[in-house]
Amino acid sequence: MARLFGSEFSLVIPMVMLYLLVRTLLPLLAFVLAWWLLSRLIKARVARLPRVPLNLPEHSSSPRRKDRRIYARKLRRKPGLRTASRAATAPRSWHFTAAVLSLMVLIAAVIAMPDGARFQLMVGNLIGYPGTVVEVQVPVAAQPVVLQAWQPALAQLGRPTAMRYPIGRTGGEHEAHAVVPVQVRLRGDRMQVAIARPVDAEMLRAELARLAGLPIEAINVQQRDIAPWREAGWQPLSRL
């Protein structure tokens, strides 16, 4: 899964299958979890309700004499049945409300589910993808200035990604698009920039050095895997 983004990625079909599986199962899981939690809440509330008295009559109302004799015999043997009680049950409105809330959770999960390209981007942020890391050592106070100077060059280095997958029962397909953003990490006087694509290291160093007015030797460029969600401190360039 190293080559997560790009046409060379050899596991496009498995990624599509994974997305379709998650898109189907995740809302159902959210619905089941919500129903289970609400059911536990209802049971806990019912357990605190007072018991319901049975209020058995003194004589059986059955038209059969045999039934009346059996009833009278049981009352004589167990007088406590006259004052028996049963556990309270939950009102139907509680179960109806739980069903409505669970359905709302299901709908919310469906709406919140990202499209295929965004899902692929999220997976890449978690497991990592090949890219280029630029590192420069500058004083903390000068980092915003350097980053601002690099903005025109870095803004063009986001990596487009796409996923095409079937939708509904019509047999149609949907193609979703997203851009893997340039990531920035500030670690004291070191500033790192992660680009989700291989680049010409020497050309990039020369361009960034020219834009920021830095010596080219101060800029280090290396190719390595990047996992923004597993490596602390990375933020998209657009949020800085």
C-alpha cells in the first residue's frame, strides 16, 4: 500500500471494495450501536420503576367450574397471590423514540460518510504514502516569513487523487476527486514540508532557496513515506 495515490497504485480495485464495504457497514454498525445503547438505557430506567400489583380477584370469572375450583385452591394454598406484583414494563413510546433516534443516527452516518476520493485520502494519511520532505533550519520568528515566500511554489504541489465506484442499484458510476495537500510541521527551529509526490530535489531546493533568499545548502530534501495522522505535528498548508 505504499503507492496509495496515483495511477501506478496496483490496489485500486481493493481500495474501491474497501470503501464500498465501509460505506455499507459503518452506518449499519452505528445504527446497531445506537439501538443497543438506547435499549440498555431503557432497561436501566425500567428497573427503577415500581413494581405493578396484579390485584387478583377473590373468585375466578371463568365459566368452567373446574377452572374456578383450581383458582380457589391456589388462592387457599398461596394467599400471597392476592397481593402479588410483577416487574414494570417500558411504555411503547420509549421503544418508538429509541427506534426513531437509531434511525436518525443511521441517516447521519450515511450523510457524514466521505466520498471515495476523500476516503482514499484518509486511508493514505493513516497508513502513509510516498512523498518528498523538505527541511530547513530557521529561527522560529522567521518561519512564517519563509513559509509565506514558499507559498506560490508549494500551492501547486498538491497531488490530485480520484476514485470511481458504482452507486445505487442503477448500475451508474460516480467519480470523486480530492487533492492530497502539502503538509507542514514546525519543530522548534526546524520547519518541514511534506509533498505527496516525488519531485526533482535539486530543482526544488534551488527554487525554494531563491524564493526565501536562503543559501541552497540550508535546504535539505529527501524522499520518504509520510503518514500525517501517525506522525505528530503535521498540518495542511492551507490551515497555516
